[in-house]
Amino acid sequence: LPILFPQQSGLYEYKIFGGLADCPPKLCADVYMDLEFRKQWDQYVKELYEKTYDGGKIIYWEVKYPFPLSNRDYVYIRECQEMDVDGRKIWVVLAQSVSVPQCPEKPGVIRVKSYKQSLAIESDGKAGSKVYMYYFDNPGGMIPSWLVNWAAKSGVPAFLKDMQKACHNYSK
């Protein structure tokens, strides 16, 4: 369900409701938070790692973009909490871009400075999960907004499929 982003960027904020029928919520959260494992199943990861700067954990993520577009990178903070809401277990993941002097921009890679994500995962009452995600990023550069919006619209279902496959292949 796209909602036009308040700034006049022509980009959308996304609210996604979905399900992973045979993936329990704790497994989904574990797979989502495991950066090393993500490198194995997410074909768009060029570089991904977590470092501690000034006592805080920062994630660096470079995403492969198709030719002729430049890759994008993200520097962000992320936190996962397991919550109990009236007896329901809900895993909540929050992420937001930050600026860190120790992580300068790379030549030829466009830094995504505006990124925000909220994710909630809970049981579907059976063997799977219900997933809610709010997502926004501004990829910058000279990509027409219609192309960004199309990629987000087709990329989200593909991501959920990849995530489900990753859950099936995960063992920790």
C-alpha cells in the first residue's frame, strides 16, 4: 500500500502486510537479523557487515544495482526486540540511516542518506508468520521515481520469496 512520501520527492513510503506460511516468527527474525547468512541468500548484497563505532553498532550494506546504475550503500543502526503484547509474542525490528564519520562515502557508490524501516513479525496462529513492514528509502542519483517505485513494488514480493527460502535453509 504505497503512500506518497511527504517531501516532494515523488517517492513512496511502503506499508507491506504479508505472510510466510511455514516459517515460525522466531526463525524469520533470526534469519532477518543474521547478516552473515544474508550474504549467502540475498543476491543483491555486495558488502555487508556490522562494526562498533563510539560504543554503537553500525551496519554497512552495499547493494548491487543493475548496469548502468551505480551501486548504493547504506549506513544504519538496527535493533530487534522480542515483545510480549497481551500474551502475543511479536518481534520488532527498527532500522534507520545514520551518518558516521568513520564510514565515508566510496567513489562510484551512491550513499542512501534517507532510509527507515520498521518490521513486526508474529505467529499466524498456525506454523507460520504474519509480517508487517514499513519501508522508505531515497536511492538518490538520477533514477526516475517511476523506476524506483516499480522496483520497490516488484522487489518486495521477490524479497519475501527469497526470505521464505532462506528460512527453510537456515540452521543455527
